[in-house]
Amino acid sequence: MMKKKMTLVCLATLLVFPFQVASANANEAAASKDEVVYGNLSATGVLNELYVVNMLDVTEPGSIIDYGEYTTIRNLTDLSVIEQDGDEVQLDASAGWFYYQGNLAARELPWDIDISYMLDGEEIFPDELAGKEGRLLLTIKTSENEQVDPTFFENYTMQISLTLDTEIISNIQAPDATISNVGKKRQLTYTVMPDSEGDISFLADVVDFEMEGIDIAGIPLSMALDHFETDEMTSEMRTLSDAIQEINDGVSELNTGVSELNNGVQSLNSGSNKYEAGMFEIRGASSEIIKASRTIEESLSLLSEGLSGSSDKMDLSDLGQLPEGLSLMANGLEEVAGGLNQLQENYKIAFSALSEAMNGIPSSAVSEEDIQQLYASGANPETVEQLVNVLVAAQTAKGTFDNVKEAFAAVAPALTGTSDAVTEISNQLRTMASELSVAFESMEGLDALGELEEGLGLLAKNYGEFHAGLVSYTDGVSQLANSYSEIDSGFGEVAKGTSELANGVGELYDGTTELADETFDLPETMQEEIDAMMEEFDKSDFEPVSFVSPKNNNVDSVQFILKTQPIELDEEEELTFVEEEGKVSFWERLKNLFL
């Protein structure tokens, strides 16, 4: 049955594919010859049967002599008799193509082929494998058969194909194979280059296991490369190279944008630090201002109380010290005013730096759709996530600042107003001290003392109101400083995040730039490597030799078509008896082969 199938394949091949046949003998009647060697192998790769289909291009009718050590010969062209004498084959042929088959005995292939099977980690013979279930490892090893002319091993490439039924063979792992789908079946194709040993395998889950025979073809490498087209491949590589360049351009823009964002956020953080430092400086100075103001308030109150109701008992000679005390109080208030002015200048600088940094953050025009497109672009998801978080944090900080900047802006004018008020009181005290000095020099009795008492009482009252306002103001400054610490801490985290993001995007850009540089001339590089490989395996000067006999000359080509026995469940063969009705022609015999 197997032999009949191989004969059928042979004849179908001859009829469908026109071979370019070359000569093999000295007869002028046969201008060219091809040899196609067919081999039936066991499921483990052992050679069972070997025969050759010889194809002669007969240019003139006549007798032709061919050579081969055949056990049997079969005419595949007509019913004429082919004579055989030892290794000499003589036939009469008309002009055109003449085909005959010769079976070989005790011949070997140019390759040693070993096929092994392991099911669930244990070696198993193929005749025990049919119908089994488990995880299958199939391994095929090929090596040179040193008993055969090395010409074929050194110049022929082997193409090994396995056809697997996906209904019973699944989870196929064949990393070295070219895989194609043929209906419900999957075909694995392996290539073993000339002068090379093959070691190929695949893993798969099988159930009720069966497998068609493995197809192995051996052809000259020159034939395999004749139709090796690279235009489509290099075109795809050019598309890939251009796409990588576009990605690098996009990452470059991203890197620039993130760098600008990082610079803005770092400036924001620096301004925030200065602002916080200024606020804490104000808070620290506030206690000194309040302490000095309280001393002035208490002094004025004591002075006013000392004069009140004690005119008849007071030693007026002590009043000479009052102008000096008022002058000292005026000096203290001037120092307070100077401190407030210095605080106002520091605050103004810090607030200006903060405003500049905040205004440097661009208003977000990035929509949720833009963000999703960025995620879908293929960029590193972690980098995109970090970028989005920084963007959100920066916009949140900008929005918060926009809401409270009016309150921040009002602090500096308030400091100026407070300083002006303190300066005014200082001036009043200094004027009062001057006037008291003049009055004491010309003062007459208690009337002048009463006027002094009244003036000091009014001054003490007004200063008490001023001191209360000053305390309220400094309390507000202290609360603002404490609250701003959290804001400044948040800016610090944002600055740290944008710095890490900038570093990450910078590394990404370095990587894409390197990739773009390496793939810029990818199509040309690939073509050069392909050309170098083809030059290495260039067999254009290879002269085919006959596989069956060195006496055959002018052989155009020799090909090997091998097939292993299938692994299948035993089935009862139905025998069909056909009554022979006389002799039939070659074409009727050929037709019957397909029935």
C-alpha cells in the first residue's frame, strides 16, 4: 500500500511539475536526464525501500543506454520492454519525455536519519504510540552517512515537514520551525543547511495520537536559493526602521517636554522653599516684635497710672526722666519698624519666586483621551503613569496657588502698613518727649502736670489698641507659616518625582536613540548579511552527479523525496477485487492509480 502511494506521488509530480531535465549518458538520442530518488522510511528513520524515477529528454527516436544497479525496472511511459544487463539499462524511446522506475537494493542515503519519541518524559516506540495521550517530544537528528559520496551531504539542503492534526495535537512548541496552517492541520517545516548536522524537535500535547508520515526532501542548495526573494523582506525592514525613527522622534519630544516640566517644578520647589523660609523668619521675628510692643504698652500704662491721681504727692523732679524714657521707647519702636520692613522685603522676594515658578507651569490642555492614547502608544507604562501623576500634581498645586495667591499677596502690604503705624507711634513718642522737655523747662505747677497726665493716658489707650492688632496679625502669620509647611513638603515630593521622571525618560530616549541609530540602515545591513550568507552557501558551480551510477554523464539534477511511515491506529483493510478485462494502455493504468 505504501509503495503504491509513493508511486502515485511520483507520477503526479511528473505530470504536474515540468522538470528541466539534463543528460546522463553518452547516447545522443537522450539529451538530458534527471533523477528523483524516492525513499520509504520507518517511523524511526530506518530506510525500508529506495527507488529512482529516471526522466530522460529524448531528442531523437532510438536506442538509449542508462546505468543503475536496479533489482527491478518498470516502464512508466509506455508498454515497451526495457532490457537490463547488469547495471546497463537499454530502452527504445520516441522523441519527448521518457520515464522509468528502478528499484535499488542494498543502497544507503547520504544522510543518517534518527527519529525518536518521548511521551511524558519516557522513551516510547512509534508502534506503541498510536492512540496514546500525554506530552509528546519528537526529535529528528540527521548526520552525514560516510558510506555515501559526500557530494550530496556537502551540497544538498534538507527540508523536513511534519503535518499535525490540531484536533488531536495541541499546545505545539516548535521555536525553530516555520509554521503554517493548512485547514485544521498545522505544518512544521525545518531546514538543515548543506554540510550541517540537524537536531530538531517539537513538543505538543496529544490525545488519541496519530500522525501522517514525515516528509523529507533533499535538493541542491542552488535550487533552494533560485527563488529566494528579499525585496518584500527588505521593504518590511524599511517600514520597521522608519517606525523606530518616528518612535525616537516622539520620545525626543517627550524628553524635551519632561525636561522643561522638571525645570519648572524644580524652580517651583526652590521658590516654595524660599517662601517657607521667609514665613518662618517672619514668625520668629513676630515674637520679638510682640515682646517689644508689650514692653512699650506696659511702660505707657505704668507711666499713665503713675501720674493719675498722684499729682499732690509726686516729686516733680522725677518727671525730668520722662522725656528720656519716651525717647527710648521711640527708639525701640523704630527697631520694630525696621524689622517689619526687612521681613516685608524678604517676603516680597519669596512670594515673587513662588509666583514665577507657579506661573511657569503651563495650563493643562491634556485630555483623558490624550492620556489614553499615550498609554496605547507603546511607551513604558510605568513612565507614562509617573508622567501623568506629576502632571496632575503640578496642576493641583497651580490651582491651589491661584486660589490663595490674593491672600499671599496681601501679606506684604499688611507688613508695610504695620511698619508705617509703628513708625508713626515712634514719631509721636519722640515729639511728645521733645515737647515734654520744653514744657518741663517752663512748667508752672500742677496745671502742666495735668495736661501731661491726660496726654499720656490717651497715648497708652491708643497704643493698647495697636498692640492688640499687632498680636492678632502675628498670630495669623504663625498659622500661615505652619500651614504652608505641608504645601512646601508636597512641592518637594513633586520635584523629586519629576526629577526621577526626567531621568527615566532620558534613559528611554538614550535607548531609542541607540536603537534608531542601529536600525537606521537595517534594510541595507540585512541585505548585506543575506548576500554574505548566500555567498557562503553559493553552490552555483556545483556539478550534479548521478546517485545511481557514476557511469551516467550530463546529469542535470538529482533530488531526494523521502517519507516515513505514518503512526496510525490499525484498521481492517477492505480488499476490492477487480476483474481484469484484457490489456490496458499506460494512460488507463495511470488513471487506475488515482482510483
